[in-house]
Amino acid sequence: MAIVHTSEIKFKVGLDENRVPEEISWNAEDGGITNEASKAIMLSVWDHKQKDTLRMDLWTKDMPVDEMKQFFHQTLVSMSNTFERATNDEKMSATMRDFCDYFAEKLELIKK
């Protein structure tokens, strides 16, 4: 198949004098996102040649710790769902979601 359309997602990171993120914003025109502020990014890219994952994890210095914990939890839940869609491995996906529940409980994100 030939590529008939391309789409871009752009991140802009404002750094302080020590190159620590102060501001993060992103654009995804096809998704209707324009200069949307964010406090954190987790990006994974698969290097198929090296069979390795390249990662970029950034957060602003004013990202609250409680929000970071929630961000991690939601990311783990999303990864569990994506894993199931990508592999159809229902058993491992359920195990991953069990871990997400445990993670949330230990961080007291979900009240008992």
C-alpha cells in the first residue's frame, strides 16, 4: 500500500537554565490538538533493527507527585488494554490489570 497521508505530532519543551523542563505543550492537528499544555510525556519507540525500545520520559518540575502516581497508573492500565488489542492475549492482559489494581491500592489511588 502506498502512503496517502502523513500526520505529525509535535512536542515543545521549554527548559530552564539547567535544561530541566518548565513547560511542555503538544500539537496534533489531525486530532484537533493545538498547543495543548501538559505536565508529563512518556514516549516509547520500537527500534526494529536493534529489537529495542527507545524511551523519552519528561515531566515539568511543578508536576505534583500525586498526579505523577495517577499518570503512571493510568499509563499502566492503558498499556494493559493496548497489549490485549495488539496480541489477543487475554490471560496476560488480565494479569497486567490485576497488577494495575494492586499498584493503585498500594498508592492509595483507589479507596477500599
